[in-house]
Amino acid sequence: MKLAKRVSQVAPSITLIISAKAKAMKAEGLDVVDFTAGEPDFDTPDHIKEAAKKALDQGKTKYGPTAGEPKLKEAIVKKFKRDSQLDYSPENIIVTNGGKHSLFNLMLALIEDGDEVIIPSPYWLSYPEMVIMVGGKPVIVPTSAVNDYKITPEELKAAITPATKLFVLNSPSNPTGSVYSKQELQALVEVILEHNLYVVSDEIYEKILYEGTEHISIATLGEEIFKRSIISNGFAKSYAMTGWRVGYIAAPLELIKAMTTMQSHSTSNVCTFAQYGAITALEGSQDCLNPMLKAFGERRIAMLEGLQAIPSITAPRPGGAFYVFLDVKSTGLNSLSFCQALLERQRVAAIPGGSFGADNCVRLSYTTDLASVIKGMKRLEEFVNTL
């Protein structure tokens, strides 16, 4: 069978090598500490599940509007006003099959053959692959741990060419946990506006913050940048709803119409009763987030304290999300070799940074219980000491 050329242009995930090995070891009964998961280890809050069950009982099992249930779009509009003082109308919102789908639909509707999309690295591994799949060119801009892995205005400006159309911003970040300050974002806004770019702000981790860190949406920094901003978000991380597959984008009306057309010929509407769970997630009490955030905060501290015992490995202090991004270049191993050896010798599973455009780094996720975090960090220390 002759497959489409685009298939060979998309890189397979090297994380599958680690994940498959870790699962096989667990199946053998081995005690594996798993730091790979990119999802909360908590169940979806009960009141959200009950809302979906009620929707099922009420017959919310039919096709719905392609762009989303009107009540959910209204709830998203209110959420933007409440959390960020952003004024959208329901027509500026499209509900998608998860946050990933919102970004793919965006690329499909906005990016043409040869258009360049600037992506700071380390990056979430699907960003460049999405750009490639729609015929665009990802322009990867390496960032430095000195700047907390955040792109500077000078780095952004240097990457811009006449073909640049879109800039991808992720704050809080996967895989680094970095969070951009208002001042840092304002400096980027000046460059974006000077060169008439669009910016997509992936804000899926906006609720997962630590030590008083504040999430600022770039779209809040003036009327002009608001017009050129596209905000991607969803329910997976903040509400432990990864399997529900409900995300959304807020954007200029013309783009939402285009994305709706694309969606109407691909997936149609998002699961109807799942959207009613999402409505309750936004409109109900937000106290359900507190136990999860408290647990993440404790695990984060335990992981950072564990790293203090390994001076040869460094990592910026994450302000958000649930990851720590380790620089392991002092070990002399690339990210995949490091992760393979760590799993084989100490039964600790981690994600190679090569997947995120940083082959001298490794991502640890603290979406596992506190005791496992402490145990895993001890094992990591023992492993590094043998190198």
C-alpha cells in the first residue's frame, strides 16, 4: 500500500519506547515508579460526572451544533469574562474534541503550504507535527534554562521572516512548567504587533499554579493583541477530564467560521452529554480544584527537594503545570539513553526531552502519589551516582 506522503513527514513518538517498556515491566509485577503521565491521577469531580449522567437521562444523546452546545459556549464566554476580563461572544467560540483537536483545527484553517509557524523549544511534542501535517513549516527557536525556557523578544524577532504567520505560546508550559509574567508577555506583544503575526496561546494548564504565580493571558494586553490572539483551552488538566475530550478555542469570528466548516466535515459535534459535564465544570463551585492543587503542590516540593541531592542535574523551579524539566547533559547521555538506563536499572520511567526538542533534558511528571515521588527521586539519585 502506498501511503500519503504526509505520513512519512510526521515523526513517531520516541516516548512510546519508554511507555511500552514500563508497561511490560509492570505487567511482570515489577515495582515501576512512573513519572511519564501527562494527566492528573485524580478522578473527575463527582458533580461533573453527575451532570453528564443527568444529561444522558434527559436524552442528550443526539447530534448537536457543530461548534458546540449553546449553553457551553455561553459558559465559556462567562468564564473568559470572570477569569480574564475578556469580552467574547458565543460566536467567537468553537467547542472541539479536546484541546489537541482545537489546535489541529486551527492549523488546518489558518496555515497554508509554506507558511511558517514559530515554536519555542522545549515545546509540547504535537505542535510541530500539526504544522507539518497541514503543509506549514515549523520554525523551532531554542530557549535557555537561564531564561526559564521562555522565549525572549529578541529571539522571537530574529526568527521572523516574510513567511511567518503564527507564533505558538504555551503558558504554563508543557514540558517545563514555565509561566510568563505580564512584563514578559508585553515585550512579546510589541514584536507580534510590529510584524502583524497571529499568536495562539495554549492555556490548558492555566489553573495549575504554585506559590502565588499568576496566569496572564496574552489576549488581555490591549485591544490590538486581542484581535490577533487565538486562545486554546480545555477541561482535561484542571478538572481531571482527560478522557472526556472537550476543548475549545476563542478567536476572531472569521477563523471560528472556518474551523466550524472544517469540523463539520471531520468530527461534527463533540460528544453531547460530555458537554453538559463541561458546563457544570465551569458553572459549579471551583473548590473541587483545591485538593488536586494541594496534592500537586506537595509532590512538586518533594521532587524539587529530591533534586537538591543531585547537584549534577539542574531544573528551573516550575511555576505551573505538573512537570519538572531536568537538564541531564552532565551525565554524558542523551535523553533517550538516559531514560532507557534509568528504567532498566532503577525502574523509574521518565520522558526523553528529545520529544520536546531538547535532547539534553528529561521530563518528570508528578501526577503520581507523594510516596512514589519520594521513592522515585531516591532511585534517580542512586542512578545518577552510578554514572
